[in-house]
Amino acid sequence: MKVAVLAGGRSSEHDVSLNSAAAVREGVAEAGHEVVDVLIERDGTWRHGDEVLALTPGGGLLGADVVFPVLHGPFGEDGTLQGLLELLDVPYVGAGVLASSLCMDKIVFKEVLAAADVPQVPYAGVHLARWRTEPEAVLRELAVLGTPVFVKPARLGSSVGIAKASSEAELGPALDGAFAHDSLVIVEGFSPGLEVECSVLGFGTAVEASVPGEIVLTGGADWYDYEAKYTDGGMELVVPARLDDRVIEDVRRLAVDTFVRVGCSGLARVDFFVEDGHRVLVNELNTLPGFTRTSVYPKLWEHSGLPLPQLCDRLVALAVERFNAERSVAF
């Protein structure tokens, strides 16, 4: 098939996207498909080579059979790009509009899981307008979470704008730092558990989970921050995670359950804490995880017996399958 790979984007994760897209292009080509490169500049301009693209609703994208968006953060995995691809009427890899938007908003995601009694760390959301007008009241309410806590922009990824507040005195500056990136911030209670991640692949009722991996920090950081994620030697992925077989199966089951519950399709990486060796807590779900050859998502599938070219081939096929299923009904 002819596969358009989208890279770049308007978010702070532009460079991460370029690295992920390079690996995807190689994987798609090795799987026997024709690759069409599309670069989305930081200002939002779409380019194919030297050509600036003008998009027409219902007109597809450069004659591609499938679009493979490899974009992270806002305007890439938050449902906006997915809505555009729906209007272009072209199959695309990954979650649809609602699931993308839901999972990008960490608070909405956690509230959906809380409604189903899925175990999580305690959390609270803070709006910028309230922080500006009632800072003392906000700090009093957040005190129930104790310290340390993690303060995050609610609708960003890749640890951008995240800070660990180890005391009440650090909480205010951490909130200010997060609000520089988003008008909605989430504050999460600390978990001493192992950080475990699991890759998910599928559509509809045919969804499967990889062998889970354990994140081990090796570069001196005391939490999994941006540098630990993207600096060589910052972390080590231990596969399989050092857990009992029963707990590993609990992680895999909960990864699939979470993927299905929020309406995902194609791919996702689900992140967990495992406390006391057995208590599994869901932390986040990333609908367009990093995709370099050293990224967690493809590495977990490689350890599960599905190398990168076959993984890309499966994702392209799933995109077409979902498109055909959704277009088979009357709107």
C-alpha cells in the first residue's frame, strides 16, 4: 500500500516526532509498502518535499491508501489531527477522535477509569483561573495528597512541564511551571511502586498486549523525567518486568481492558505502577507513543516476537480494517 507518514507537528515534541517517524518509515518500507513523506512544520504548514500542501475535505492525502501519523502532543494525538483525517476520508493508524482527545486529557482519562473503579494513584485537577484567584484554597485542597507529588500539564506528553514537588513549599512553583504549558494541571500522589509499561495492539474485540517491561532509571534521576526518557543512558528497559507471572498477566489484562474501555484502536502504551509486588495501578495511556527503534512501544513488541516491520504492517492493516468497518454503516 501507499502509506503517508506524518512527522513533526506544532507541539514541543516536534523533534521527538521526527525521530519516531524515521523509524516508522524504515519499518513501513521494510514491510513492503511505499512511503510518502509529509512534514508538518512548527507553524502548522504541511509539506511534501518542496510542495506546500493544500488539503481538500473528502480528497484524501496524496493518493495514500493509509496515513500513519507519528505526531506527539497537541495537534498530533489530541483528536484534532484525527478529525482532519476523518474529513479527508482516509484510513489512519491509531485511535479515533474521541479516544485521542480523552486520553490526551489526563484528568478526563482518570475520571473515566475512576467511574469503573480501576485502581489509580490519588489525583486532583487545578484550573489556571482558580490558581490565580484562590491560591491558598488550592494549596489547602492539594495538601490531602501529601508530598511528594507530581505536577503535570494535563494535556501534554513526554514529561514536558512536569515537576516533582517534595514539599509544600515546592508545590506553588511547580504549579506555576506547569501552567506555563497548559491552563489545566493535574497533581498526582506519589507511588513507590515499580514503573511498568505494556504495549497494546488491535481493534474491536481482537486486542492483545505485549510482554510488560520495567523502567529502571540509570542516569542518576530520581524520577522518569524528560532527560531520563530521551537521553542515552537515562533509563534501562527490563523485559519482562521483574514481577510474578500472575502479576504480569494482571498488567496485560488491565492494559487491554483500559485500551478497550476508552475506545482505542491500533496502538497504545499503557503505563502502570506496581506496588508491593502485586498491586497494579493504571497511570496513563499514550495513544501515539514514541516509535524509534529504542522506544518502549516497539521494543516490547520485539521482545514479544513482533519485530518493527511486521508491527508497522499490522498497524497499517488495522487502520484499513477500522476504516472499512466504520464506513460500512449509514451515518
